[in-house]
Amino acid sequence: MTTDGQKKMSGTVFITGGAGFIGRELAKKLVRKGIAVTCFDLGEQFVRQKALFSELAEIGDIRCVVGTILDRSALAQAIDGCSIVFHLAAMLGVKRTEENRLRCLEININGTDNVLDAAVKCRVEHVIVASSSEVYGEPARNPLHETDPTQGKTVYAVSKLAAEELTKGHSQRYPWLNHTIVRFFNTYGEGQVAQFVISRLVKQVLEGRNPVIYGDGTQQRSFGHVDDVTAGLEAIMGNPRAFGQTYNLGNSNEVYTLTRLAQRVIDTLAPDSGLSVEVTGTFDGTDRDPHREIYSRYCATTKARDELGFVPQISIEEGIRRIAAAGEIHEDWPFNP
């Protein structure tokens, strides 16, 4: 996916969180197109993805650097010589961020500041920073456009809003530093841990268990496959039209209540199994509660379509099948900050 105004930039692409769910899929796409990539992530992440990175090293130019975005010196050394930075590293997960608020703020805010500072020192041409649909909180209307109010409910949402402002602030101070902000809407796909809803539901059905939905099951979301989302990131990379812009990236055609989503997993993977959706009606025993739950939030991607040519291709059924076919679904991240 490219646009007429897309500019070819020299040098390596740098990805923080490069061994993470979205980062490694982006790296895979870029390396297979002959683009040099440096992935920067924690050692535990690279260990879990050892086979993938060994495969990529055989077919293209990829460098794996172990480090943390809290280390300013390591970042500056690793980014030096790169022309484009994708900042995807973050602390994720409801339970992890709510139970480790200071750590969440440190990683997502201070870490972003460190990445931007290194980008300035190394004269990077374009920084693409990952934000989240969480920044919108419980919206007054759907679908959500980039100009709608931000009113995040969680510490994670606050950290992402702060990261957005840090990005804008660095570009304001250093006008030559082009930036783009992307707000992901429920990205899912192969290799995602079962802390996220679609992977969890697929894992339950593959194990012959009824898929479980917490709350009343009417919560409504839009779900974008990682293959589509990373195609959107590619379209942003080095594209002058994207400079200074914010984009929703998701799939506005795939909007589901959680109950309907769970039933779709059954219908796709085990239609004759006798499995049924279990709706608990409460959040007991989970890391969610009625006060922080978002009941209806889904995206409009018309801006990304009109400016970037972003048109998602992966249906929810195909996405579910891909997750099942990929094999093992890890229960959790390989570490707990």
C-alpha cells in the first residue's frame, strides 16, 4: 500500500518493541521487501521469537538489539544511522498497568520521551508513535474520528495521551522532526497472547471449552487484523501526507458485541462441537470492573482511507482461522515488569 506522495527515505527502519506482536509483523513485512530493519526490545521477547528472527536474518537485513526504552544511551546508540523510527514499545494489559501504575507511566511516558530524544540526536527523518483507542475513553458517539474528544479512563490511556503530546512537542521544538501518531483499535492476530479477547476465545474453543465473556456481553468493539494494521503503518512510513497527522488504524467494517464475537469463534472453528457462549454477567475474578469498562467504542478509518489508501482486507473469520492455524497461543507475556 503506497500513495503517490510517498517519499523513499534512505537508511534503516528502527522499531521499538520490535519483537512484540505488532512490531515483529511489521519487521517481517519490511525485511521481505528488502528494507533494512533494526528491532529493539527486551531479551525475553527475542528469546520467544528466536525462530522468526533467525528466518528473517537468512532472507534480509535485520539487526536485533536487546535493550529497554528507559535506557537513553542504549537507544541513541541503536537508533544512530536510522532514518525512520516506529515507536511501538509500551507496557500493555489491563491488570499489569492498573496494578503497576508508576511503572506504566514510567515506560509509556518516560520511555517515549527517551525515544524522541534519541531521534532528535540522531536526526531521524520521521517518527511514527503508537497510541491507542483507549485515549477516547467511553465515547459520546460512534464511530470515532480522530477529531473526537479524548477522555481516557485508565492510567494506560493517560500514559498514551501524554506520549502523543510529547511527540507533538518534540516536533514543535524541532520542526525538521516529522511525526505521525497512530491510534490502534483492538489489533489482533496470530501470535498475540491470550490476555487479549480474540486470542483468549480461540484458545478456549480449541481446547474444547466454552468461550467465556465477562460483563453482560453487549460491549461493542471494532477489530483490526495485524496484517491490515501493519499495511497501514507501511503506508505512513516516509509519507509526507502523513507528517503531523493522527490516524485511527483498525477495521471499521468488523464491529461486534463480545457475545457475538465469541459465537463467531465457535461457528468458525467448532460449529458442531456443542460449545456455547458463557456470559458471566459480572467482572468477578477478572482485572476489569464496571467503572473502567468501555461499553461501546469502534473506529472510523475514513481519514486513513482517503489519505493513505488504507483499506483493511482481513475478515474476522479469516483472522480467527489464522490464529487457530498458527498453533500455540501463549497465555501471557514472557515477563512481568
